Amino acid sequence: MKRMFILMAFLVTGCGAVNVSALGQNTDTEYRTPQPTATQSPVPTATVEYKATANAAETQAAIAQATADEANRVMVQATNDQQQREHETQMQSAQATQQAESNRMVELGWTATAYTTTIPLTATAQVENMTAIANYKAVTIAQITATAYQPTQIVAEANAQTQAQFATAFAWVQIFAIFGLGVFLFFAAWFMRWYWMREDFRAQAQAHAQSPQGIAERNGLTPIAHSEPEPEFIMPTPPKPRHIDRPMTADLIKYTIPCAQEPFDIFAEKLVTGEMALSINKWETSGLVSGANVGNVRAWIKNMRAWMHINGFGVFNDNDEMTLVQAGREWLEKYLEKRILPTEYRFGEVTA
């Protein structure tokens, strides 16, 4: 590299000298036009820094070349390795395929040989074979289940053996525990009864001490005999008799209406329309049946109330007031449609 720079410096110097000599030959002293003259380029001289730079450049160029060579070698080696692996994979795949085909041909040969030497099973034999397979599966499942539950069975057997071994001791412990509990409850009940009796005795003693007789006894005085006064006689008040207009005679039977048809029609119409109720006073003062030959209106309305009650057409309350029920209203409405009694009913006279 250093030699190339020196050679280039000599070439530049020679070219400058040739140009100067050529310009000197073509000039004329008379009326000469000013011409540009070439200046001599300085010749570079080698310095310490320049040499160090050149050495560094050469070193870097060598390193770069070595790196490129190594990269090329590695790339070539990797390509060769990859191609080698692909070739080996293809060879192994081909060998495996060939081996599988060979095995398949052997199996087909076995199948053909077995087919020519096997006798097909009958339907019964096939059913028995399937039943045997199913039973074998059931037995296998049972064995697996038994194996799975074997630890639990071992623990249960150990517990049973332990209980059988200590059964007598356990029974005595239970008997002792029950006996102890009974004794405890007995003494607890006895103590509570004794405590409550003591409390009652103390309360009685305290009440006696605070009474005049107790004060006299504490002070050494003789208490005066106490005579309790006889209780005042209170004459008991007889209960007020309640008059409930209920049927009490045999004459008032269920299917005999205690009046004629004319007053009964008036009675039914007024009850259905709601103009009148089953009140004795209202019927007595209304005058609706005065001209219907019923005689004593009060006695008549009482008999009608009794008949209504027997047939379940009305109910009494505690104040001896009667109320028409839905069944009675429906019976009266059905009667008023045709004015004809049912077969079992009839009109009759009841003496008040």
C-alpha cells in the first residue's frame, strides 16, 4: 500500500513537468498573452500517523475478508448438513414405508391362510361367544371395581376386627356412661328440689318473722289467738233464662208448612224480594197477613221461623235473630215460579 502511494506521487510530478515544458515551447515574447502556469503538487511524505492508519486499514480489510470467508464456509457447511438430513429423512421414510408394506403383505398372507382353514361359527355358537365376551367384560369390570375398593375394604375389615376385639370393653363403657348419666340426673333433680324447698322455707320463715305473731315471739310476748272471720255469704245469681224459638213439639214436623197457601205466598214473596226479614216484631206490626186468616200473627211467624229452621232455610244467632240462608232463598224462588209445593211438602194448620 505504501508503495502505491509513492508511485502515484511520482506520476503526478512527471505530468506537471511535461505540462510546463509544453507551455514554455508555445509562448511568444511579443504580445504574449498571460497563460496559467501549473503549480507543483506537494509530494506526500510518510508520517507515523499515516503509517498507523494504513496498518489499521490493512488489518480491518484482512478481518473483513476472514469474516466473509468464515461466513461462506459456515453457510456451505449448513447447506450440506441440511441436505444430508433431508436425504437421511427421505431414506428412513422410504424404509419405514417398505417395512409397513412388507408387514401388510405378511398379514394378508396370514389372513388368506386362516380364511382357508377356518370353519364359520353357527348362530348359536356366535351367540354363546358374544355372551362369553360380555361375561368376561363384566368379570373384568368387577375385578377392577374390587381392586379399586380394596383399600376401603381393608379399612372396614380392620375396623370390624377392632370393634370385635374391644366389643366387651366398649359395652361396659356404654353401661358405665349410661349409669353415670342417670346418677347425675337423679342428683341434679334432687338438688334442684332441695334448693327450691329451701327457698320456699326461707320465704315462709321471713314472712312469719315480719308478721305480728313473729314479732311477738321474738320479743317474748304471747301472741293473741287469731280468729279468721267467716266469709260473707253471697247469694248466687241464677242465670238469665234465654228464650230461643226452636221447635220443641212433634206437631212441627219438617214437611208440614204451618199455614195455608195464601199467607205462605205473601211470606215467600216478601222474603225473596227483601222487603221483610224473619223478625217477629216486624211481621206482627206490618199487617201484611192480617186478612189472610192466620189468627195470632205472632204465633204464626214463630211457627214459620221454626219450620224454616227445621228445613235448614234459616239460622239463629246468639240474640235469637234469624237470617235467611241461600238454600232457603233458592227453595222459595223455585216455589214462586209455579206456586206448587214439592211432592213431600204440604200445607197444614198448627195451633199456637
